[in-house]
Amino acid sequence: MCVHQPARWGLGVAGAGIAVIVGLELTGLDEMNPLRRTISEHGLGPDGWIFGLGVGLLATGSAAIAVSLARRKLAGIVGTVTLMAWSVGLFMTAWFEKHDWSVGPSMSGSIHRVGSFVAFLSLPLAAVIIARPWQHRERSRATVVAFGFGICSVLWVMGIGTAMLIGAGNGLPWYRVMPLGLVERGLAVTEVAALLALGLWAAARPAARPAQEPAPAATTQAAAR
């Protein structure tokens, strides 16, 4: 097995970004309630650049994986566009920090929110479209895992949509209907798992077949007779 270089770089860079975000999660347990507070709140304050760095690395690694899948003709146009949309949404989330809406509207906060929605909606579509088993003749464990986590991500998104409808029907903010922090983290874990599975699939490339050795001259002459 040899490795497709862009996918290997993408997995490494995305892994570094994930490690940064997980580190922030672990160090912030004493200060932030993970059930109610969203991941983006790590971006607030003087150390917010660390969160931006982690998300930016994840976005860069995701783009490299998308390039690898496209170059190997595994993603298709729609799959490539949706996976790139995930990367763009992450970049928007990293560059424009989360806003405290209780003090009024904010352009940066609005862009951050749009980027979050784009990212969280695009990755499930990308995973399901790219790894759908009925498109590929040869199934691999990575595609099955990516498709499974893609379906789980779709279910998370449907759950959020249901909460929004319930909130609208009862006059409640949708983020009060459910433990937003917990739901967002569950969605993030399944989406990142789907991304890494796609990256592993893109990285694995069958080695080239060795060229056949020419038959000895004596054997060739005997065959000719």
C-alpha cells in the first residue's frame, strides 16, 4: 500500500486541529458547562486565537482531503463541492468569533453563525454522497464507516431541526429546547469521524502492479515452433 500525499497531509493537519480543540475542551471543563455552552465559546477572550488556530487547521486538512478525493475521482462534483463547503464554513467560524447576542447584533457574530450552519450541514451531505455504498463496486471499511457516521450526522441535524420546530411552536428559543452544547458536541464528533474515515479512504491507494518479466528467449523460441 502506498499513500496518496495530499490525503496524508490532510489527515495530519486535521488531526493537529482536532488535538488543539480537544485540549481546549479538557482544560475548560472547570469554567464551561459542556451541556449548555457551545464549542465556539472557546474563541472568546484573549486566548481565542488558539481556538481559531485549531478550527483553521481542521479546515485546511479537510480541504486537502477533498482535493485528494477529487484527484482520485472518488468524490464527484457534488461531493467535492459539499466537502469544500464544510472547509469554507470552518474558516468562517475560525476567523469571525462567536458573539454574545444578548448585547445586540454583530456582523462578526452573524458571519460566524452562517459559517457554523454551512459547515454542520455540508459535512453530513458530503459523507453520504461520497461514501454511499451503491456507487462503489469495491467496498472498504473506511467507506462503510464514513457512510455510517454521515447518516448519524444527518440524524443529529434532523434532531436540531425538530427542536427548532418545537421551539417555534411553543414560543421558545430553539437552543432552550435541548442541551445545545451536548448536541453540538455529539454532532461535531460524528462529523469529524466521518471526515477522518474519508481521509483514510483517500490515503489508501493500491500499489502499482509489478511489470511482467519477459519470458526467456529459449522458451519463446520453443513456443514459436
